[in-house]
Amino acid sequence: MSGIDLAGAGTLFRKEVLRFWKVAFQTVAAPVLTAVLYLLIFGHVLEDHVEVFPGVGYTSFLVPGLVMMSVLQNAFANTSSSLIQSKITGNLVFLLLTPLSHWAWFVAYVAASAVRGLVVGLGVLLVTVWFAPLHLAEPWWVLVFAALGAGMLGALGLIAGLWAEKFDQLAAFQNFIVMPMTFLSGVFYSVKSLPGVWQAASHLNPFFYMIDGFRRGFFGASDVSPWLSLAVVGTSFVVVSAIALRLLASGYKLRS
């Protein structure tokens, strides 16, 4: 990318970070509170009844899942909500007048969404770890899957924001695609506890591999090999990013 693209991408990135940070009570604090409520309710009910990994209590098992769920949902929300707001308010035209390439748009939006996702995830971890202390068995997996997951959902949010023309369409994308894939990915349970047909269905969900690989970093145990998870998540990230870049390059629903 050229120097002007890098400079422009940096400016757009800072603008997107400031956009969510100025309302941090809504974009950061609220998701953290939601995750804590999930932990208190599910942890209280199931702590003495479920043991997924030997020696790991259910509340401890739940914490990494909630952290990763928060990362994914907030990374998606940042990009998608920014684009749809710009479309509806009409200020998207000011970005279209700039010499920014589609690569600059992609880098800025996805990087900013990853920042929001990771900030919220860190907030959830710092708060919930008081309820169930954790140790990092293989910390590199935590970093790899958090970064890839945030990047992939940021790119997916870019696709949703480009496609949607009103908030109803964006809500449908989130409620019927992102939310089910997140909740059915093993956040609250191990897929090994499911019947065979649902286990097979879960293994078709790339979100499952993000959360399972992320959880591997804390406990050194997972439902599938972390290398398989890395391959699936990495491939999914490349595919989703390629689609987002293609849409940006074509001006899909931007210049019409």
C-alpha cells in the first residue's frame, strides 16, 4: 500500500476507535456487565453439576467462552454499526471523496473493530477472573485465536454493514447468523456432551473452533486439536476478508 493509503488508513482507524471510545459506557461497560450476568447465573446453577475437563470447575470453564463471545460480538458490532450509521446519516460521502484504497478501508475498519473486541474481552476477563481464577497453560493460543477471531468478525461486520441498508437488515444479520453461531459454538458447554448429530453440526461452525482453541490456551485441553482449529479459523478469516475486500473494491452499495 502507498504512503497516502497508510496515512489515510491510520486516520480512519483513529476515527473509528474514538467513535466507540467516546461512548465506552455503552460499547465497553455494557457488554462486560452482560457477560458477568451470564457468569453469575450459569455458574451458580451448574457449578456443582458439570465438570467438562478433569479438575476444572464449570465456572472456570465458562469464563474463556464468555470472553471470546464478547470479543466476537463486539468486533462484529463495531464495523457493522459504523457503516450503517454512515450510510443512513449520509456522512459516508466524505469518505468516498478521499483517495483511500479499498485496502485502507479494510485495514482501518477491521483493526478498529478488533481493538474494540479485544478491549471488551479483556474487560470481561479482568472482571470474571475474580469469580474463577485461571492460569494460562498455553498462552500463545489465547493470543492467536483472540486476534484471528476479532479480525474475522470485524471483516464479517464489514460485509454486513455494506449489505444492509437499514438497521432492521443489520439486526436480522446479527440475530439470525452471528448470534446463533456464537451461542451454538460451545460457549456454555462442551460439544462432546451433545448427541452425535449435533456434535457433527457443531463441527461445521467456525465459531466453535475459535472458542475451543481460545479455551485451549487456559486449560491445555480442548475438544479438538488446536492445530485443526487454527487451520479452520485461519481459512475462514482469509475467505471472509477476501469477500469484504472484493465488495469494497467494487463499491458494493457504497456508490449507488
